[in-house]
Amino acid sequence: MPTALPDCFFNRDAQVLARDLLGKVIRHKVGELWLAARIIETEAYYLADKGSHASLGYTEKRRALFLDGGHIYMYYARGGDSLNFSAQGPGNAVLIKSGMPWTDDVSDANALAQMQLNNPDASGHLRDPQRLCAGQTLLCRALGLKVPVWDGQRFDPERLFVEDVGLEPRIIQTTRLGIPAGRDEHLMYRFVDAEQARWCTRNPLRRGQVEGRDYFYLDQGN
């Protein structure tokens, strides 16, 4: 059985956590299957950041954001579920933006097939694996993660956890998506696995983007 990352992994600065989550694998047990996705895109949020939910103040619904690192915060966005992990410091967290289906001895082809059944396209057809988790709500739908079940919870090694599978992707840092004007939309708090950039919510390497202005690469070990 894989080893879940300890809570202390999450109890760190939100940007550090957002960066270090790239390449890690989320596993969620549904029935007898371990559905799994490799994290390829994240966004960091802070209490003082105008674009964060926590900046709107404490409510019971936002409670997980104000707990120590390693709590799960889920909410509804654009009609679907979204997954966040609390980080170090009250109100700080990381949003899991996109993933890539992951298969191995634990999460096999049957698990991938179930993820495809969980998340058909608008016509009811099976999505290509590369597009199955290409967005925060698509990721949760494919993995079967639901707000009423997991919001406010801690990880459970028998049901839901994050694992280090030894991947060390090259990382791109850029601006977050969907932040309204005047709410710190300029902050470069989005992190992307460079090799998987085309499958993220928005490709930071798309035509017209300029390195050093619109995005930059992080050196390994930073």
C-alpha cells in the first residue's frame, strides 16, 4: 500500500506547498478501486490576498481554511466541486486546479475506466485521459470527490490521501486564473508542471506569452 504524505507536509507556506504538490498523486478509494490523478496545476492563496475566500472572513463554511495545514476545503465552482488543502497559517491554502490520470499497480486500468465513466463530456462520450482532469471541477468529478463528504475533513489513508511517487517536474510560475480586476489578479501564485502545461486550465506557454513577463521557470531546488 502507498504511503500518505504526513500532515506536516501541508503545514508550510502556501506557495511552497503549491509548488511541491506538483507531481504528487491524489488517491481516492471508491468501492474497491483507488482512483488517482497526478497534480499538474495549483494555485496558492493567502488570508491577506483579496482573491482568496479567506479574505472575506471566517464562516463555518470556510472553517477548514483557518485550521492547520492538511485540512480539506471544498466548495462549489461553476456548478462543480473544487478541492483545496489548507496550508500553514490561518486562511492560507492551495487550490488543486488540474491533474492527469495516474495508473500503476494500485490504481490500474479499471480505476481509469471508472474515472472516465464519472466524467463524460457534454455529449455523454468518454473523455480522452489527458482531458479528464483538465480543470478543478473536472478533476473532482473524475475522482469522485464531493463537497458534502470531504469539506472540513483531514486526509484518511484508507480513503483519500496524497502520495509522493518520486516525480520532480520542471515548474512554471505564472498568474492565477479567474481573479477579478482589483483583487490581486497580478500575483504570480499559479504553478504548472511544464511538461503537462498544454493540459492545464490555461496553457501558460500558449502563443503570445512571454517568458520573464507572463511566466517564468523555477529552478529545481528553489
